[in-house]
Amino acid sequence: MPTLCFVGDTHGALLKMYAALQDFMERTGVHIDGIVQVGDLGVFSRGTDWSAMWNSRTPAPIPTWAIMGNHEEPQMVAEWQRDSARIAGMTLMPDGGILDVLGVKIGCIWGNYSPVSWLNPARVQANRKYPGNSHSARIAMHIDRTAVERLLETPGPMDVLITHDSATVTLPLGFRGRKMDPLIAELLGLNTEEAALMGGCPGFNEVLTRFKPARYFFGHFHTYEHGFVTHQPEAVTRWTCLNALGYDGGPWSEILTFPGEQR
């Protein structure tokens, strides 16, 4: 079974990520077979390492799989979906599905949680379409409830769940019961009422209960925290909120050799 490195938000700094992980491999002798990134990869038409790789067709130096977060350019996400092999060795994971990554079954869902969009998934889908008359890049990257429903209907098993935002039951302690800063809410495409209701995506709770994956990774909060969700009968999910690359406050990556060995 493979050794996978799960990575938090990179915000486009892919060269820094690859350099750090290649240095780790050289220092330790541990070989990383693949990187699994939990959104805010930095998919933009210009100005990021991802855009440079896209425009020059530069292959990924370490095989990489990624979901989409909220800091992505929806038009470029759509371009990547249409030309999925353009960056050799880099795979855009499905929104609401289970993908086999080197033998590990990984469930994945894109985006950040919006209570308004959760009740109206057509709002998200309309804003992801190009061309569009009322396009909002921020609304486009909200969680699409139909993707969560699609994942819930997918046959298992699921070894690992990755999302960008958190489930409500795994929300990091520093964010529980806290009203969101209005400037942050605006960046996330949320109105004032939504900012007061934030607390993770309830649909992700259902996914955890349905599949009981051994591990769950997410990012988004630019902090590091971990804990456990206990299921019945006698199943436990260890969850990890990965820090963002370049931020203080804990690790932005975690390396696992499957099955079950953490490094």
C-alpha cells in the first residue's frame, strides 16, 4: 500500500510545497507516493504556481490529487475539468465521489459552507456555469448539496474523507460559537446572517456516519487541530484540520503509509 501526504491549503504556492516534501524525502529516506490536497490549491488563470504549470504544461514532480476549496477561479476549474490531463501527474478529484488513489479509497467534496447555498444548490450550480449573466466566483465555490447527496449514494468502502470545509462535529474549537468577521464573510460569499450561523457543514456529518472512514482531513481554517468522531458499532474516525502552507500554528501536512501508519 502507498505512502500518501495529505496537504492543507497551498494558495497557489505549489513549488514551495513540492520543494519541502522533496527535501523531507531526501532527509528521511521516506518515499511519498502521492500528495492529496484538501482545497485552496490556487487554481487561477495567472499569478500562482498552478497557473504557471498549467500554461507551460509542466508535470507535477510528485503525483498529486486535489479537491477545490473557495479560493479558486471557477472558470479555470471548468477548464481543468475539460482538459483533465493537461498537467501530467496532477488530478482534479470529483466533487461528490470516491476516487481510488493508489489503492486508497478517498471520498471528496469541494467548497466552503453557505447556509443559503445549502438550501438552494441550484444557486451554486448556476454560478459555476460559463458563460453566465450573474456569475459570482464566491458563490460558485460554495458546497453543492447535490454533491454531498451524490457521495452519500455512492457505494463504499471509503478509507479517507477529504473536504475543504469542516463537518459540524469536527469544527476546530477556536471557531465554535464564534461569529465570523464581516470581511472574511464577504470573501467567502456569505451575508451577515450566514456569518452568524457558521459552524461547519451538516451534510458532512452524514457522510462520516454513513461511511465511517478511518481518517478525515480538511483545511480552510488556517490552523491545526485533530480529534476523534466515535460511530456505532465500535468505529472511530480520526479527523485532522490541516494548517495552511506558510502559516504559523501547526503542521500543514501529514504523511500516512496505508494501512494506518502515521509519520
